[in-house]
Amino acid sequence: MPPSLQPPFTSCACILKTMANKTEKPAEAQNQPAAQPSSDKKLKNVRYRQTMPSMPTRPKDTEAQTRKIVLWGSLITLLLVVLLIGAALLQMFVLEPNRAVASVGGQNITVNQLQKAMRLNLNSSYNQYSNMQNAVVQLQQQSQSDQTSGFLLQLYQQQMQQVAAQISNDAVASNSLDTLINDQLIRQEAKKRGITVSADEVQKEMESDFGYYAVPLTPYPTYTPAPAVNGTPVPTTEPQAQPTSVSQADYQTKYESAVKYFDGVGLGVAGLRDSYEVKLLGQKLQTELGKDVPTTAQHYLFDYLRFDAEADAQKALAQLSSGASFSNVISATNAITQPAVIGSGASQETWMSKFEVGSQYGEDVLPALDAATINKPTGIVTSTLGGFHIFLVKGREVRPLNASELQTQQQKPFTDWITKAQSDTAIVNRIEAPTKFLPAEIKTFIKNFQAQTQ
């Protein structure tokens, strides 16, 4: 390294070494008295000390600066950790619960709402299953001696299987989301039509559901048969007796139990009242949509023959064409059970609406009934529900629908509307699969339930 680039402490070391060599004295001279330096030597030493470079020293504040750097580094690290934890908590408790799973008319359905609906759906299905299970146990004890109990036992067992099928990850997730979507559709459509529900209506509906009537119900009017249509009496049903109210204390107990139930799934009192509000809105909307439904419809009175094979139906039609009475062919058909049943027949004694006929025999038989000559057998009518039919129409006229059929027809416009709205992507946007958001405790419960019931 060139002398000019050598560090100062290297030059200093060399100078000190040189000075040491120059000042060494022989041993014998060390014992002699030291001579006083001359004035020239003193001047030279002074000049040397003035020109000798000084040794480098460490700055006094280096340790303080180091401590500051460590302190600031620790504070920054701590701040980053706090920010990361805060971001995780924000994601877990704010962003994720408010994440949109679907939207209805631009209004989001969040993960938080969906998970609460899932808990409510699962609890409801499991309670229904448990009640049926208890009923099955009782019916099993009675079925050995009671034929009716045996029939009910089979019915309850079938219903139990249907309910058990709803206690699965896919069913709970999809059914819960569908319920939330339907609720939003009802609320938004009711708002468009100016349909509202008051807090007093909600309260009265809850009381009615729990069997409590603060004001005694008005007794039903005395039963009077409906007037005949074209000389034929219209079938009517006896009015039911008004229910008896439970006590205020019993109502309060049931109400508190319901609140506790809704608290358990995170919905609380507000969720309980909301469920009744949307129920009433749905009923009013259904009434509004079904208000123009006709209260009358075409009715038929007829006998029929039904065959599994077209060849057998052709044989029966040939017999009728040859003059055999319809009743005799019905009897002969019902009597054939060997080697196998070929069909069946019956003489209807009550009028059937076109809706009931369509449900039992298939809507494709209605044109044949409308075109048939009264008291003359039709040709062979093929039904989409299966079988080959021959009808003998004895009467055909427009008659009032009974209460049950009228209610069904008034519900149809509402059902058609909500089904169409659900599939309209311009209204309903299903953003993510609901199964992604099943809470862990629900998955565990369903897994254990399925393991026990399989």
C-alpha cells in the first residue's frame, strides 16, 4: 500500500518504533547521570510532537445511537406485529362475516346472516326428527295390537327418513340460503306493492301461534249447507270449533322458550319478530297475487276403467261397444286377479274439479272428458301418469271450488312468482357456494348424526 494511503495509526506505530530505537542507550550509559538536553534538542522534540498525528478515538455518542437504533427497531417490529394481528382480527370478525354470499335486488346476504340461518335450520330439522322419533317409539309399542297404529308407524318412519335427509351439509347450506333469498324477495316485492305489517300484527300472530288470545275469539256462525248448483248439493265442510286460549302465564313461558331458542342461534328477539314479520308479509302478498283467481271451475262426475296394457283396454272397449254395461265391465275387470291384475275400475259418486282430476289421472285426460258425450264411453285415453283409461262421463258443469282447492289455487300465483324470481339472475345473484361457510360445529354435529342414523 503506498505510504500516502496507509492509515494514520500505522504511521504512528512506525514513528514510535523509530523513536524507541533512537532513544535506546547502552547498558553502561544507563547508570550515568542523565545529561541535560540542549536547547536545540528541546526545540526539535517540540516540533516533532507538533507534527506527530494523533490517535483516532471512538465518538462518545456511538453507544447512545446504537441504543436508539435497537429501541426504534423493536418499536417498529412490535408495531408490525400489532398491525398483522389487527388485520387478522379485522378479517375474521368484520370483513369475513360481512362478506357477500348472494345478493337479492342489490341487497347483500352476508356470511354472518347465512351462518345464523344455518344454525336455525339445523336446530329446526333436528327437533322435528327427535319429535318423530319419540312418536315412532310410542307407535311401535301400540302397533302390535292396533292396525291404525301400524299404518301411522310406517308413515312416521317415512317422514323421519325425509327429515334425516335434510340434515346434511349440502341440504342445510342450500336450504338456509334459499330461505334468506325468499325472505328478501318477499320483503322487496311487498315494499313495491305498498304491503306492510305493523308491530301489533306481529305481536298478535305470535300470541296466536302460542295459543294465546287476549280477546276471546268470536264463535263461528251456525252451520248452513251451501246452496245447490243445478239441483246438485255443493259439498261443504262443517266449521271447526274455535280454539281455547292458554293462560297469560303459559303464553309467557312459551314466548321465553322461543326467545331462548333464537338466542341460541344468534338471532335473539329481533330475529324472532323478523320471522313473524316476513311470514305475515308473505301471507298478504299471497292474498294480493291470488285475489283474481276464479272461485269456480269445471267439475266432472264419471266412472272409469284403467288398464296396464293397451290390449286389455281394447278388449274392454270392444265389450262396451257390443252393449255391455260399464258397471259390468268394471266388475269383471276388478275380478281378474289371476294370473295377474290387468286393471281396475270404479264409479265416482262425487264431483271432481278439473284440478283434482289432473292431479289423480293426469291433465292430458281433461280434453277427453270435456269432449265426451254424457253417458257414453270415451275411447282409450292414454295418461302421462301411466295406464290406459276409458271414461263414462255422467255429468259436467262449473261448480264452486271447495275451501281446500280454492286455497291451493290462490297459492299458485305466489308459488309461480317466487319460483320465477329465484331463477332470475337479474334479481338473484348467487355469489359463492353456501357450503363453504358451514361453521365447524355444524359439520361436526351432522357427521355424528349421520354416523348414528346410518
